[in-house]
Amino acid sequence: MIQIKKVLNSSVVLVDNQGQEMIALGKGIGFGKKNGDVITDTDIDQVFLPITENKSSQFAALVDEIPLHYFEMTKDIVNIAERQLPYTLNPTIYLTLSDHLHFAVERQQKGMSMTNRLYWEIKNYYAAEFEVAEKAMALLAEKYQMVLPDEEASNIAFHLINAQAGEENQDGLKKAKLISTIVNLVRYTIQQDMDTNSIHYSRFITHVRFFVDRFFMDDLTQETDEGLYRQMWALYPNAMDIATKVKAYLDQEFDTKIPENEIVFLGVHINRLMNHSAIGK
């Protein structure tokens, strides 16, 4: 049984769903209703945000400020993302992305321009999410006649990155920055032009992404293979030297100790990158 706890407006209500407090969204769902009324699943377009008691007033106040059509936009974007991305999204995206879209339109109407300093990183390191975001931008323009600046694609992608189910405690901005730092450290140390469209560069970026994900989840490979480690140093000393520089940076910056096998795997990808770094190779 879903029972109304508070009517926020005619389209958004705070409900109790078998002991779990949620925000429910639906056209006219709160019209003529009062606290304690029971509503059915057919009245609800989307029960989207489970919340804890101590945050209910904060969420309720925020939701009450966002027009319904922004939630409808977010629902359309989530539908695209769920068809294309290999993970599910945390329900909080219905609130965070709706709030962002609302703010983005307000900024545009006031002539305020805000640059996303991680546009390039997000576009290149999170290509799948960025592709979804570009489709979202096209949908917003076609269905809602809402044309946003091109860089908003990276902002939408950022919200998708940060809403990976099970990753709600992870900071997408923090991960994007670390990916950028590692990639730039490797690129500058190699001191060669690289074909960023090559399969080797793509594999390298993918490896760094997964490494950073595991790094922040404290799930790095702990097994050691001294023989393989020594062999890599003998065969690919330059690549291993660069990988060790990355390790030194992470150990110092995050007060951690990166396992040797992670350095080996990174060295393998750096070696491939070095051997195919010149554009056109």
C-alpha cells in the first residue's frame, strides 16, 4: 500500500511505500489529495527516489522548486541511458539531473556562461556516457524545444557517470580528474605524439578507467608475481619506469601503496602505447 505523507504539488507527493519513504511523480497525482490518502501504482509515472527520514524535508523542498517537465526530461534521458549503458543508474539521478537541467535553463535565460573544465576528459574518457548525453541533447531540442550549449553534453554525461548504481558514494568528478592526471603524466613522459584515435590508445584509456574505478573502490589486484614483475623490467624498462612514476604519484598523493601487479598491467598498456605512439603508425 502506498500512502501519501505530504502533497508537494499537484504532480509530486511524498509517500510511504511499505515503510520506505519515497517521492512519487505523476501528472495530477497530488490534485485533491490530502495526507493519509492511498494511491495506486497506476497513479504514478515513476516512484523514483527512496530517501531517509533525516533528508526528507531537504528533498521535498528541492523537488517542490523544480517544474514537472524537468523530471519528464530526466525520465526520457534515463530511458536512453538504460538501453545503451552496461549498468543501472541510481534513482537519485531523477533528482540531481532534473535539478541540473532546471539550473542550466535558468543560467541560459540569464545569459550566464559556465565552462566545464573537464569537457575534454569526459568526452574522451567516458565515450559511452557522452554518446548518451549527445542523444539526450538532441531529444531535448526535438521534444521539448530546449536547445542547450554543446558543453551541456559533458554535464549530462557527468551525472550519468556519477549515478552508477552502487557507486553513489563515489565522486565522478574526482575519478575524471585522476584519469586525466594519469593519462597526462604518461603522455608527457613518453614525449611523443600519439594517435588518440588508435585502438592502442583506446585500450590504454579503458585500462586507466577501470584502474581508477577499482582504486576508489579499494579493489586493486593484490596478488604478486615477482617473476613477471622482473621480466617486465627486463623487457620493457621504459614502460615500467613510466608506470612506476604513476605509482609514486598515487602513493604520495593518496597515502597508499599500489600493488606491483597493477604496475605490471599498466606497464603492458604503456608499452603498447609507446610502440604505436607516432601518429599514422
